[in-house]
Amino acid sequence: MTIGLTNESAAMPGRRERRKSETRERIFRAALGLFAERGFFDTTVEDITEAADVGKGTFFRYFPSKEHVFGMMHEVQISKVMHAEAAAIAGNLPIHAVLRQFMQHIAEEPGRSQMLARGLLATVFTNEDIRKLLVGTLTRGRSHLERILALGQERGEVCCDLPVSAMARSFQQSVIGTLMLWSLDSPSNLRRRIDSTFEIYWSGIKAGSDRPENLR
């Protein structure tokens, strides 16, 4: 047991932990690249280990299967929503810009290719572990989104006649729905689709928007 460390240094990961994290990240990025290029179903564990320059034993030390590689995506997405919340708190950008940037950023990994997005969706629907991870990620993500939207209400940018919980859920539904339809459609520009989706979403939650009585 190491003693004599300050609280700050004790909290910092050691060299071994950093190497583990770097290896796991390298496998994850190599796998995403292959999923995007070849498709999830046409990529094998051997393909991933070769691209990441690791042995199969190392791969299975971090991921029980290639499906579980997608599980790491929840960490990436949570870090992005936390970054968006920090930007909202800082107040240097309007909430409109914070949410717009976040919607684009959250679609980056699954939107690297339509084949990758299809593989992710198939895994979510067929692998219980990944489904549970996604549900947990969506739940955590909504709590951060709710705080962003609440800040928007306080600053007069977001309407106050809709609950932040409903607006946060609608945000997630907009992103997932856009990704799903894009993945099934003929090749097209996802960024433009996301921008269009966001502007429609924003038109319904911005302060001063006219909404049907049953949505208030």
C-alpha cells in the first residue's frame, strides 16, 4: 500500500492504470473504425485485435465480445453531455448553441457510417447487456439535459410551460430517431439531418413558441 501521497496525487491514475485505459481506448477506436468501414457483422475479433495491435487475450480482458465494444460508447456519450452542461453553466454561449452543438457531438460516434449505426442498433436490440447500458446512459444523460434546459428557462431562452423532463426526453428521441432513419436510408449527410432535426426541436421549446394546449 502506498502511503505519504497527497489527496490530489492519490486520486491520479498510476502508470499501469493509464496503460490499461489507453489499451482499452485503442481497441475501442480500432473496432469503431472497422465497423464503420466493413460493417459490424463483417468484422471479427481477429480483425479488431490486428488493427489495434493486441492479442486476443488482451481483447477479451477488456471486452467479453465484440458486441461489448459498443458498451464503451456510453462513457463517451456521458462525457459529452457533461461537457455540454459545463458549457451551459459557464454561460458563454446561448442555450440554443449549447444544445445544437451537443446534438451534433452525440451523433458523431454512431454516425461515422450507416453500417456502424446499423450494427449498434442491432446490438442494442439483441444484447441485453448493451441494452441495459444504453438505458442507463439515457437516464443519466436526461438528468444533465434537464439541468441545461432548466438554465435555459432561468435565462428566458427556453419555455417555462413544458417540464424539463419532457423536453429532455424529446431531445433524446429526436437524436435516436434521426440516427435510425439515416442508417436505414440511402446515403446522405447526417450533419445536415441533425441540424434540421434540431431546429424543429428548438422551435417547439424556445421561449415564446406557440404550442397546442395539450403540450403545455
